[in-house]
Amino acid sequence: MMHGFKRSAAMTVITASTLLGACTTLPTEDPYTLYRQNMPYSILLLPPANESLDVNAPYSWLTTATMPIAEQGYYVFPVAIVDAFMKENGLPNPEDMHAAPLDKLGEVFGADAVLYVTLTEFGQKFELLSSTTRVNARASLVDIDTGQEIWTGALNYADNNNSSAQGSLLGSLINAAITQVGGTLSDRTHDAAAIANVQLFTNSRNGLLKGPRHPGFAEQMAVAAEATDAADAADAADAADAADAADAAD
């Protein structure tokens, strides 16, 4: 009877350990590992592909993108020169430019990485009592030498210029009309794109890493190296504990 009780207790412990192990959240792989291994000094920013309804979206967006990328510590090739060169060499639109072979881009420009962007929504949407300025996009940074994607980003920016809280319904309608007429004369999307791109490229959680020309670059790399060493040490300790447990079981 006692032997059966001990066996049952042991099975309970094993089962509980298994359940605890299943509930434990495993550490996720650092999404920036490949990025740091292929850290670019220079970035070739191509005009974005356009899936929005605004035909002027690519170049309106493009003029707001260089500054935040450069301020992150990268050399960004002059976008006007890049655009003119590509058009002169038989690539008249952004979609054709995106299809250009990486080795050719590297040979011509000498860039370390290419940034591809696709605009999915760009412009103002007017409703009865409000207007919303939207800038939505997806971005991909690709290492030229290896062809590996080292970073991806998504941009979903909305500036809701809601006038419904202005008091009376009549006042709301008047304000909405002013906003809509004013929007046709001076589209706020360009200004919104500038704000949105700062959020996309300099976001501390999932934006571009600080580049080699950024004053915080060395500290950033040192912190990452320390974290990697700590993780490796923890893995080694776990492996040693597992080996000791196996030897004890034998």
C-alpha cells in the first residue's frame, strides 16, 4: 500500500511539473539580433509604393521620411537624386524601383541596406461632423549583401479632427464645413506624415535601432551584448542543471 502511495505521489509531482512547464512563458527571440549583426551605416530610401487613393502620396510622404532616419544615426542617400537616377535608367515608378535587383542597387549606390515602404492609406476622410487624417504604411529594411530582412515596421497613424464637441449641432456643422473647405485648400496629410514617420522610425520599442552615427549607438550595442551574455549564461546553467538531474536519476 505504501509503495503504491509513493508511486502515486511521484506521478502527481511529475504531472504538476509538466503543467507548470507548459504554463511557463518561454523567452522570445530578440527581433533585433539580425539587425545588429548586419548594422547598416547607410540606407537607400526608395520612393514608396502606393496603394492609397492619393496619387501624390509617395512624394509627399518621401519628403518627410529622411530626417527621422538620419536623426537615428544613418546616412540617407538624397531622395531626389535617387528618384531622378532611377527614372533616367528605365524605372519610372516606385513599383519598378522596388523590383530592382539588390546587387545592382549595391553596385550603383554603395548602400548597406534598402528601405522599402508601401503606403496603404494616405489622406483625409471627411464625414458629417469630423475629418480624419490617416497615414498607414508598412516598411521593410533589407541588407543588400545578404538579402535578409533585418527590420520591419508598421505605421497606423490617425489624426481625428473631431468638431462634434464644439457645443450645439449647428456649431458642429459650421466647424465641420470650415474644416472640410480648409482641408481642400491646405491638406494636413503632409504634416501628419511628418509626425507619423517620427513615430515609425524613432519608436523606442519597435522602431529603427540607433545607427552608427547616433551618440547613443555604443551604449545601445553594449547593453544588447550584456543581455546576450546573460541569456547565454542562463542557458548554460539550465543545461548544467538538466545534466545533474539526469545523472542523479541514473
